[in-house]
Amino acid sequence: MTILFDLDGTLIDSTEAIVSSFQDSFEYFGNTPPKKDEITKLIGYPLEIMYSSLGVDEKKVSDFVTVYKKYYRQRSKPMTQLLPNATKAIELASSFATLGIVTTKTGLYSKELLKYMNIMQYFEVIIGREDVTNPKPHPEPILKALKLLNADKSKSWMIGDTTMDLEAAKYANIQSIALSCGYGNEQEFFQFTKYIKRNALEAVLFIENLV
């Protein structure tokens, strides 16, 4: 059994770190920063897509991303928390499955966060934005994780809080569970999955009952 988790909105809440880093990057370049809700509705997409969606000129996106990462790395640990029952979910999942992380966050920062939260040891593979050419919703990140884990697709699951996680799972030909505790739109979930749970622990319990 293999279970892949998204990070933001699935296991962790780093909303304030992300929002403040975005807003400060806009101010750094003398631009009016976007409102919080404009940013949060885009969380889960790669940074370059988020900045483009927020009106940054394509030629300047990479500069904004560089500044964002500078701010975010300083804030990620003190301004990020594990979601309620996330640790229980991870511990339970590790008792019957091999675990991995598939995220559009930078893999380097993700590993630092997981170590800081003392849960890195539960995961056999971390696939971040820099590890793939095509991020979610493309299936490449999931397929890469499955290959590295030598996983059986028929016994593999993706747990995430946005349609990007679910769409990637669908086209990677594995099952998925959507979580309502994150940033996604519940009304859109059923396009890609049959299952919606409130949090990661409920999702893991559901999978355990199928084993």
C-alpha cells in the first residue's frame, strides 16, 4: 500500500507565511500587494502560475519568485503549523503503508519543514516543484513518486485538498481522496474523485478499512 500526501491544506497550514511573503514581494518591487483572499484561492498552484494570475508580467515572474522564496524561507518554520490530527494521520498511515509527499512547494523547503516538525522520518520520498518538469495537475509528480517507491498503482492513493491533487491522481491512474480542510472548492472535487473527507486522519482511516 502506498499513500501520497499533498502538504499545504492537507497536512500543514502555512497560510500566513505564504500570504505575507507574497504581499511583501509585491511591496519590494513597488507594487500594490494583493489581498489575502486573492492569494489563498491560488495556493496549491506553482509560484510562477500564482504570480501570473495575480497580474505580474511574465518577464518579471522569476524575479518575484526569487524574492518570495527569500521571505518565505525566513518565515516558513515559525509561521507554519501542522493541521489538527495530521500527526495521528501520518503515524497511522505509516503502520500499514509506504508514505510520500507530492507538492508544488520547493522540495528543499518542504524537507526542512518536515524535519522541523519531526515527521520527515515517516516519508520515503518527497517530490517538490524542482523535481519535475510538469507540476500538478499534470500526473508527472505522482508518477515519479510511484516509480521511486516501486509502488503498485492498484494499491496507491493520493490525499489532497485541491482539484490539482485529484486531477493528477486521476491521470496517474491511482485513487484519491479530497479533503475539505484546505484551499479547494468542494463542488469541484467530484469531477475527479468519489471520496471527500474532512481531514487527513479521516482519509487514512477510510483507506485502512479497505486494507
